[in-house]
Amino acid sequence: MSRILLVDDEPGIRLTLSEMLKDEGHDVTTAENGRAALEALQQHPPDILLTDISMPGMDGIALAREVATSRPETTIILFTGQGTLENATAALRLGG
């Protein structure tokens, strides 16, 4: 069982993914944006950060950079419904 922090600004997506992950036995904490995710990260350190890229305020790329720096042991998974070459390039740069 993994501790997962799921971040998405769309309530329906958060709920659906959260329930699916819980059904698979994972401990899931959710946040509606990057700032809320950073607060949740302090209280419930995750094994995995699963975050949407496109969110208002702090987007998923900025959140992933912050988490990669402060908690390098955390696995980061980025997803988006609005794929662009720019997003793909930024995500790849985080990996290494």
C-alpha cells in the first residue's frame, strides 16, 4: 500500500481517481491546487505525488519541482488532459 497525494483542481477527477486508488488499497490524500498540496505534504508525506499539470496558481510542473527538491524520495507522476510539447519537455526535464 502506498501513500499517495493526488492533486487536481477538478473535483470530479479528484473524487474518481481517489476512489479508484483507495479501492486498490492505497492511502490517498487529496488537494485542489499546488499550494494546498504543499500543506498536505507536510502533514501526510506521500510515497507518490500524482498531480495534474494544468491548474490555476501553482501548476503541476512547479509543484513537482518543489517536491523533487524538498522530498527527492517521492515518486512524481504528472498527468494532463491538455498535452503540449512544452508540458512534455518540462516534465521530462524533471526526471533527470
